[in-house]
Amino acid sequence: MSLKDFEAGVDSTLEEISNNLEEGIEALEQIEDEDLDQAEPETIAQLVKVIKEIESKAEDTRKEEVEPVLSEHVEVGDSFEGLSRVSNSRTFVQSPTQIVTERLEEAGADPMEAMDLDPKKLEEVAEEVGINPDEFLAENTYSYFRRE
């Protein structure tokens, strides 16, 4: 088997996988509220579980297998086949809090101006010193489903 035949076989396999995934998407798009209203909770739970597994596997495969290879062909800022490769960054504190605090104080700055409060730590400290943490904290409640 030549390299060209091998590459054609790989392309054919990936195209088949892509087609199967598209069929799965179409099947999901056909689900209607009325269908779900008539289904047993066990069936709905199984559907949620399968959809979550698909999400997880798709994301893992995309991030770990597919995107690294595509990145070899598409530069940051370029678009290809309806995809744009972008770059993003986030700033984080790389030094321990004590070092940062001491350095800011040495420079004459008030470290409190640069601090955010961690709700869990605030609750712990408030309780330790006898302050009701409810004076400072509120709770946002929501629910979601996760695979077991």
C-alpha cells in the first residue's frame, strides 16, 4: 500500500466518522418537547447520560487529538473551512500571596486594594472570630445533571 493510498483510506475513515456524527446531530435535532413529555423518566435520564458522554468524548477528542493536528496547518489569526484560530490569554498571580503583599507594602501600596475575597475563606475566618458570615455572603442556587 502506497502512502497516497494510506492517506486516502484515512481521509475516507474520517469522512465516515464525520458523516455519522452529522447523523447523530440530526437525530438530536429531531427530539421534540412532546416526545420528552411522553417518555419515562428513566428513558430521559438515559438520553441525558448519552448526550453528556458524547459531549465529553467530543470535547476530549477535539482538544487532545484533532486541534493539535489542525494547529500545524492553520496559524493564529487565520480562518479555514469556517474555523478561526484565535489566541487568548489570562493573567494570574504566580507568586505566593505573602510575597506579593510584602512587596506591595514595601513599595508603599495598600495590598488590600489588590485583593479579592474568597467566599469560602471569608466564611471560615468569620466563623472563627464569631462573625455571622451571612452578613457578607449570598448564595446562588442552580441545578444541573452530570454523569456518574
